[in-house]
Amino acid sequence: MRMPDTSEILLQVEGVSLAFGGVKALRDVSLDIRKGEIRAIIGPNGAGKTSMLNVINGFYHPNRGAITFKGRTRAQMQPFEASRGGIARTFQNVALFKGMSALDNIMAGRTLKMRRGLLWQMLRYGPALAEEIEHRHRVEEIIDFLEIEPIRKVPVARLPYGLQKRVELGRALAMEPDLLLLDEPMAGMNLEEKKDMSRFIIDVNDHYGTTIALIEHDMAVVMDLSHRVVVLDHGVKIADGTPDEVKNNQAVIEAYLGVAH
């Protein structure tokens, strides 16, 4: 896949370590994410991939290390700082409001963009109504982009899994993120759903110019989508480079396939 025409670093992780009691989830990991790229984080089960995403958007606070996002360095990111700063996230297990429609779930992603207070929003009057119309217009654009217009009013609990994942992607896009974190976006999908989601991830990167960091176990998807790949194993970075460089790395082959002793 062609590298984006930029070397600007959007996010830098430097020497991050994270432990839960005696369990070391991350050990002195450094990596960067460049503006405009699709950056994959891969590794065997228990490698520390989701822990890394949780550190980036503030769900976990590292024991050591620093994170620099859009030029600002901090020892740890708070979740509200991540959201307000331009980091959005989808989850391995779909995290939607199951009783709400696809439209209302995506509208929830606009919350941080709303300038009027809660009382104005409840009254839906004057400036608040005008603002809601503006946000709904943006959400309808996302619905059209993700090709989910026919299910826009359907409660998400009634939708098949693949469409629920697409709605969750839409909610993240509604935040207009600079950095979009995708935690196993293909998990539980059939082949056709994976093809659709892969196409939408590429389109998000191309159409919106959104920088994407993703965790994914399907190596064919990773190699097709990613500009660069970083590999973790037991909390340690063992490889970092282009898809071709990584898939031919002996340490990566041994981590995935094991090695006879």
C-alpha cells in the first residue's frame, strides 16, 4: 500500500511500561504514528495490543514513559483529553446504546461538538435547534458515506453484527477525529463483512484524511490495509516496518508460529 505523502508524527509513544501487579503488559515500548497513515499493531494473544490502545486514549495510565500527541507531551493521557484532543475509538466488543437507533447512536458521537448547554438541548429551541440541525446534517453525511441509510431508524439491537460494527465506526467518525483507534474491527465478521469494513477503513483514511491505528488478527487484512506495522510479543516490541518487512521478520515468524527447541 502506498505510503502517505507525509513524515509528520501525529502521536509518539516513548518508553511506555505498564504493569498490573506482577503482570507486565507493556515493557519499554516506543512507537510513532504518522499523520495520514494506517498503522497496524499486531501480535499473538496477550501481546499487549489492547493495552497499548488503552494507554493512548487514557483508559490505562502507564507506570513509565511519555505520550506526545499533536506536539504536546504528557506522562499520561486522560480519556477526556483524548476525546477533546481528537482521538476516537471503537472497541473489540461492540459498545453501542442497544435500545437507540443507528442515527441516535451516531448522533451521540457529536456530543463534544455541541456548544449549547444541556438545558438548551432538552428544550430544542432557538440556537439549540439550529445547532441540532447542523449536527444532524453531518450525521446524515456519515450515514450516506457508510451506506446504512436503510437502517438509520432501526434500533441497533436488531441489526446484524456487521452492521453494528459499521454504526460504531460511524459514531467514532462523528467526533471528526485526527486519530481513529480501531480495536479488532473485523472480529466476528464473515468474509463479505470483512471486505466491506476493509473498504470503509480505506475510504475513511482516503476521503477524510483520518489517521488510523488498528489492532487486527486477520493478517491478510493487516497486510492489505496498513502502511506500517508494529509487532508486540509479551509486551515487548519485536518488529516495526512495512508489511513486507514485518512478514519476513524471523522474530515475528517465531512469535506467531513458535520455534522448536
